[in-house]
Amino acid sequence: MKKYTSVDDILNLNELLNLAKKIKANPLSNKYLGKDKTIGLLFFNPSLRTRLSTQKAARNLGMDCMVMNLNTEGWTLEFEDGTVMDGIASEHIKEAAKVISQYCDIIAIRCFPTLRDKEKDEEETVISSFVKYATVPVISLEGATEHPLQALADALTIEEYKKTERPKVVLSWAPHPKALPQSVSNSFVKIMKKMEVDFIITHPEGYELNPEITKGVPIEYNQEKAFKNADFIYAKNWSNYTNYGKIISEDPKWTISKRQMELTNHARFMHCLPVRRNMIVNDDILDSEASIVIPEANNRTYSAQTILTKILERLI
Ligand code: CP
């Protein structure tokens, strides 16, 4: 594996999931693979899980980690070509990416979308510029349109908790007071399309995700109908894709509660976290046995360790 910036970079999901299970069973079994190698974790946005689980994964492989909040601690970067840099940007990505590549064997980046400029967000300007100018492999820690490490952890969690060969998985939109990216949902859709699951998306009319990504996946506007006999409910908010970055509904009827969960086949509740209690999901669901959000977050370490293992194997 040369890079991991999208679920599209996964060539064989089953192979990755088998490796993830092996790593989880014995996380320190390959603790010298990353000896004398360094990963640089660059954050333009906040994080709890991604930041800590990726460091843990790297350390399990014997790697050194350097972590930098690039938005507050680094020079403001310029990404446009040919710009007269007389504004706030002090350093061009062309130099920055090449310089960081001399210090790190792998570069991992988190950079959320603007949610204002759809075209720019879809170009994944920051991550694709690092891919273009860095001389080492690049991993997304959540970009403008995808969160591929989260998706791999989600797939592993479903594998572990499924009770039937082909479980029914529902991705449900839920309300949120702030405009959120579509990244987690996009990567979840992509990875579910690679899995042996009956997958359906439910959201209020007008909240369609990028149709190129959801192509072939049934969309049900009636949330209760979608939840019927589901084995997994994956809740997530996303802002509007068509009316880009806007909130067009905060309908509390979409908050996941007992009313919907009772229609399912004793479904497990999943969310990538952080989650807004009693907005996305009610306390009584999140605090119940149905919720697997904590083991799901634990799998972030093994998801990251799996990807680092695949990249390091190629580097050595
Ligand atoms: N799920 C996730 O990416 O969590 P953080 O934003 O805390 O890293």
C-alpha cells in the first residue's frame, strides 16, 4: 500500500480485516516493524480518537511519532500555484511537504472541508497537495470528503458483532446544531459497498449524499421503515450536499431513540464519536447494551495499525 487517503485505496477488504483481527489479537507481535521509522501526524483540526489511536498504533509497531497542530503551530500554508504570496500564507506546500518528508517516513494529515467551497473541498486540496509534493506515503486522518481510518474500524466492528452472514446495516442521518462534513458518511458508504451486508441509507428528503458515492445503495426517507429488522444502526449527522454545507433540518424526530430501535432486530448502535447526546441519540440508547461505540473507538487503533503495517511492509 502506497497511500491511504480514501476507502478506494483498499484493494482487498477481507485481507485487511483478517490482518486487523490478527493485529488486535496480538498488537505487539510486530513491534520492530517500524523501528527507526517516524510518522508525522499533522492536524489542521481538533481530534481525540484519531490523534491518540494513531499514536498508539505507531508505537505498537515501534515507530516514533511527531505530532503537530499545523493550523496553530506552523506557518500558514499556500496551496495555489503561481501565487504572489503577499497575504497571510508564509510557506508554500511545495517546500513544506518536501521538508516534512525528510523528517518523516509517513505523513498523516487531518484537514476538514471548508463546507463553503464544494469544488475545492472535493479536490481535497490539502491532502492531495501532500500526496503530490511529499516524497513519502500519505495517510488521511480525515479529509474534506473521507475518513477512511474510521471506515476500516467500523467495518472491523461490524465483522466482530454481526450475528448473521449478511447483516442489515442502516446509515441514519440524525440532527446536529452545527454544520458537519460528509466525510465519515462517505467513507462508511464506500466500505459498506465492499462488505457482505444489506445496506440502506435513511435521511430527510434533501439530505442526499454525493450520488456518485451512494450509487446503487437504496435510500429510504421513512426512518422507521428503514430501521425494520436492522442489525446495525450507524448514526451520523452531515450537512447538506446539494445546498452545500447548509443545515436544512434539525427535526428531533430523527434523533435515535427507543421508538426507532424497538423496530430493529436488537440492533447494535454505532457512531464514530464525538457524539452529541440527546441530539444524535438519546442517553438511554447510548448507555444501553445495544451501544458499541466504545469498542468501535477501540478499533481505531487496530484500523490504524493495519494500514501502518501495510505501508511499512512496502517501505522495508
Ligand atoms: N471519530 C474520530 O475521528 O474522532 P476524533 O475526531 O476525536 O479523532
